[in-house]
Amino acid sequence: MKHKGSCHCGAVTFEFEGPEITTGLTCNCSICRRKGATMTEFVISQSDLTITAIEGALSTYAFASNVAKHHFCNRCGIYPFHQTLRKPGYYRANLGCLEGVDVTKLPISVFDGASL
């Protein structure tokens, strides 16, 4: 199934192939607690993700091991996706950025990222 999403201002758009979204995932690590995002429970391969951004709009924040890459729009500040720590080269998408997904209607799991 094709999923489409964007940041708030539309400077960063993305789409990917993946299963139907029926659940969400939050994380209790220091950055995820502060962002408060709900992510895809499944990971997205780099080959299944297409990212389009206005030149200079997509920024990346990495910390600690610099393996996980947290991508955000530097125009509106929204965080649409990140590259995972435990599976480098794979992504999770922010469900709040996806068209047709109501995060408030989904069961949400919690990942214990604070223990990594």
C-alpha cells in the first residue's frame, strides 16, 4: 500500500510502500519523549521511501552514536521521519504527517529506547 506524507508547510514530502497502518509506536528515549511523535511500528527500507524537499529545507539531527538520524523541516520544524538506531538504513515515519491517518484512533505501543 502506498502512504504519502509531508511536514506542515509542505516543503518536505515523502511516500513509501508499506502495510496498512493499524497501530502506532512511541519511544521513551530522551529525544522521542521531547518530540512526542507517534511512529510507524514497522520499518521502511530506504528503497521503499521517496523523499522530496525544497532545496535546503530538510535538516538532520544526530546525537550520541550518530547512527540514528532524525530528519526535520527547518522551515516549519516538523519531524516527518527518522533513520533507526537498531536497523541503520531503515526508517520510521511520523504517523501525524501521513495523509488519512488519525493517530488518536490507533492502539499505541511503547518502545523502551531509554534502555538502549
